[in-house]
Amino acid sequence: MPTTHTVDVAVIGAGTAGLAAYRAAIATKKRAVVIESGPYGTTCARVGCMPSKLLLAAAEAAQHARHAGPLGVHATVHVDGREVMDRVKRERDRFVGFVLEGVDAIPAADKLRGHARFVSPGVLAVGDARIQAGAVVIATGSSPVVPPIFDGLGDRRVVNDDVFAWDTLPASVAVFGAGVIGLELGQALARLGVRVHVFGRNGGVGGLKDPEVRHAALAAFRRELVLDPDARVKSVALVEGEVEVRFGEDSVESFAYALVAAGRSPNVADLGLENAGVRLDEQGVPVYDAMTLQCGDSPIFLAGDANDDLPLLHEAADDGKIAGENAARYPKVVPGKRRSRLAIVFTEPQLAAIGTPFRDLPADVVTGEVDFEGQGRSRVMLQNRGLLHVYADRKTGRFLGAELVGPRAEHLAHLLAWAHQQALTLEAMLAMPFYHPVVEEGLRTALRDAQAKLDRE
Ligand SMILES: Cc1cc2nc3c(=O)[nH]c(=O)nc-3n(C[C@H](O)[C@H](O)[C@H](O)COP(=O)(O)OP(=O)(O)OC[C@H]3O[C@@H](n4cnc5c(N)ncnc54)[C@H](O)[C@@H]3O)c2cc1C
């Protein structure tokens, strides 16, 4: 007879969303368990946000030292791949350590190890054990999509997880995918002296949707990176221990590794969802409400990357809290508080998207712009590449959103997201202080441009 645990809330996945859900559920004094089949530590800390930013930090140092000549500063750069990877892993382990301390603090009775599957609505199987749960939070994260064209490459085919396990840097890498992960890792490796070719698809660059901003981003990256956003890859094969890529008319290039960064998909395939009593969309992901995270009117909630919405760390944490609270109070679910959309890519120049997605902007939108080419502080720093578009409602002057490629975009993006969440108008934003000389003056130029267009109407 399998052991049966009866709980109020069962959380599947001890990543960022799952841990937040578990904590939110126990904060309401309900009995909850968190089930994990893989290593503890979260995707963000182990193989995501943190190690990628660590690799980018080394790359940025190399790049700036190498290109300080026009400032009159001349340096000879030597990149030691072992030292680079050693720091990436050491610091990564430090961040993972903090997560593990949090997991250690969870009572043993609340932690189950193993793969969870629905055997019926409200009943999960984990190995030999059965969990009878009043409500379930699915927080199983996402995994890299690896299309069949990459079959047959053996250990020459890698994904982000593998890169952060390298002891040193390889000589060459073909990066497949010009999305967020492909661009961040591709640029980092190239700047660290690895021969890199980024093969994109369908013209996409880092998730940007505004064609002019995307064009500006492409131009900026192409100054230093071999990047084809619409590569026609014909075949990828293992030839004499190397990855041979055939592309374009008749080009052939060989690489030590193929890094597949072709998108991620929610980990929902092996959950036994057919037994869960929930409706699935065409991708097999449960249909859910973005505000309550509830799947239909069932006691099942979907949080983090598993819901295939905004695969971002802060969204996973917010999702987890909302899902955990609603699971604990089921059936009295309430909409959670959502923040303005904010997405950042940590390349150089950085990319960001804020507020209303470009494709959802109303037809009568006003666009203000600044080209960073002539922006004072950006020129001072020799980082004057990029374009910012701000969008505002023509009738009310309300700031609706922005897309940008440019220096210090992570900081500009925060200012813009905060303004968006406060529902500020251009006028109110322009009434805020701007110091001199700062990159934010570029933002002011874009806001003034949009305001002038409104005033002319
Ligand atoms: C290379 C990279 C860079 C990134 N950089 C950033 C960044 O800079 N900023 C940002 O905001 N976001 C970034 N992200 C995205 C961010 O890491 C994710 O959005 C976030 O980690 C998702 O958290 P999660 O809790 O949904 O999933 P996870 O942390 O992946 O947790 C899911 C857990 O569920 C477990 N699991 C799965 N199935 C089962 C099952 N059936 N039973 C039991 N356990 C199961 C898994 O083992 C896993 O531990 C990056 C991602 C990657 C890959």
C-alpha cells in the first residue's frame, strides 16, 4: 500500500515560483508540501539569471579593456577561460547556497523528493507515495526546446545548463536562436574570445517587437557579433568531432559546440494532466486565468515559467505568491496584484520592453524617440548606440510603454515601468527631475518628442 499524505496544498516544483507558493500557503496556516524531482537551487540561481550575468560581467570587462583605445587607454587583454569559468561557478554556487539555506529551513515533513504526476484530480503520485491535496500548484518551470535538427550531435549539442558546467571556454560555438538567452550567451562568449556565429530565425532579435528598435539593435550587435537573425540553416551534423553547419546559399562552418537557445517550453508533458480534470490548450498547457492563476474552476493553479506567459524571475515569484494564496483559500480565489510588464536583456547595448506590448498598442498612439548616437553622456562613455521609442496615448497623453536598445537600459526601463504602473502622463514624467549629464536626459528627449507631437495635434 502506498503511503498517503493528506495536505491542503501540494506544490509541484521547488523553483522560484514553487517556493513562493509553498511559503504563501503555509503563511495562511494551511498544511502544504513542496515536491521536487531535480536538484534544489532554482533555475535562476543554478543555470539562469545569475550564471548568465556572471559570464556577461567577465565579457564586459574584456570588451571595455579591449576597446578603450579611442579614450587614449591602451590595454592588452588576455582572457583566461579557466579563471572566467571558475568565478562564474564559484559565485553561482554562492547564490545557489542562499536558496539551499531556505530549502533546508523547510521542515522535512513538508518536502518530498521525486517526480509528481496526477493520478486523479486532487491526487498526486510521487514514487510510491500518494498525496491527497485540497489544491495543487503546478510550478514545474520550463526546459529548452531542442528541435530534431540537432539530433545526432552527441555531447557537442549543449543548452544553457551545460555552458555553466564548462571548466574552460571552447574555441568556437554556433548559437542557434537570437532570443534573450542566445544573445546574452552568444555575445558573452564572443567577447571572451570564442568564435561565435548566432543563427536566428524569422528575424527576431532579443524579443523586440518594434521594427525600428529591432533594426537598431541588430545594427548595434552586428558591429561586434556574427549574427544572422534569419539564417537559413540547412543541416547540422557531427563531422570529425565538430559541429558542421550548412547554411545560406552554400556556406559551411564548423564549430566545437552547437548551443541550442531556440526557446523554452513549459514542463507539463509528464504531469499526467489528462487525469487532472483541467482543459488544455493546443500546446498541452492548462488553460488558466492570468489574474488568479486558477485553471478553470478547478483547485489547480499554474505559476512561473510553467504557465508559458512571461518567463521572468520576478513574474515567477509573484505568480507563486498569488497561486499559493489562492490554493490555500480555494474555492475563494481572488485576482492577484500584477505589476507593469518589464523585460530586460543584459547584452551590451541592453534591450528592454516596458508596459503595453508593441503589438497591443492602440492605433492612435504617439511615438517619441531618441537615437543614442548623439546623446551626451552616452557619447562620453563611448556607448552611444541604440534607439528608444516611448509610446503615449494620443487622447490622454498617458505613457503606454516603451521598447529600447541602448546604454544603461536596465535603469531607464525601471523608471519607465514605474511611470507606467503609476499611470503617469508624459507631462507628469517631464515634470520629474533630470540630472546632467546622464543617460536619462536621452529619455527626456524621447518624452519631449512625444509630448511635442501631442501638442501639435
Ligand atoms: C539562461 C537563462 C537566463 C535567464 N536570465 C533571466 C534574467 O536575467 N532575469 C529574469 O527575470 N529571468 C531570467 N531567466 C528566467 C528565469 O530564470 C525563470 O523565469 C525562472 O527561473 C522560472 O522559475 P520557475 O519557478 O517557474 O521554474 P524553476 O526555477 O525552473 O523551477 C521548476 C522546478 O520544478 C521541478 N519540476 C519540474 N517538473 C516536476 C515534477 N513533475 N515533479 C517535481 N518537480 C518538478 C524542476 O526540477 C524545477 O526545480 C533566465 C533563464 C535562463 C534559462
